[in-house]
Amino acid sequence: MNETITFDDFTKVDLRVGTIIEVNDFPEAKNPAYQLTIDFGDLGIKKSSAQITTLYKKEDLLNKQVVAVVNFTKKQIAKFMSECLVLGAVNGKDVILLNPENSVKNGSEVS
């Protein structure tokens, strides 16, 4: 387990639901990854790099809702600027995306 945080620490993390609207290969990434474009409704469109190529095909990701941290600072990954962090459960080397059980409005808060 990581360091214990306070509830105030947790409230600083902005978790939102968005829909993947574009998926591209990311051959420049150190580890196999996709470049995702995600629609967060009123928060706008954000891009993310995700190492999810072992379990997900590009066509299966289109229109899939995901949960992401949207208030991180941007991070340069090779020549790509990642603007959010898509969340997933790590199972060995595989990452299983976290997503709502039912469809929700893009930009919905996760609490």
C-alpha cells in the first residue's frame, strides 16, 4: 500500500468519465501503447497515452467510456502530450480499463 492520504488530498483528484473518440497507434512509446482522444463533455477533449494494447484492439476502444484523472499537469511522452490519466486495474502486465457499468454523461464526476 502507498502512503496514507487525507480526505482533503483525495478531493484534489478530479476523476471524470469520458468517451474515447479516437485511437491511434503510438510506435514512439517506450512500451506498446495507444494514443487516445477522449471527450469529457463540458470539460472538452483531452488526449492520453495508454499501455493497453495487450487486451484491447483499437476498434474495441472507440466509443468506450473510461474513467480518468483530468487535473494532472500535461506530460510529454515521446512527441505526444498526455493531458489526462486513464485509470485501469493492473493484472500482471495487463491493464483492465475502469469504466462505468452503465453509460453516463461525458464529464460526469466520479466520487
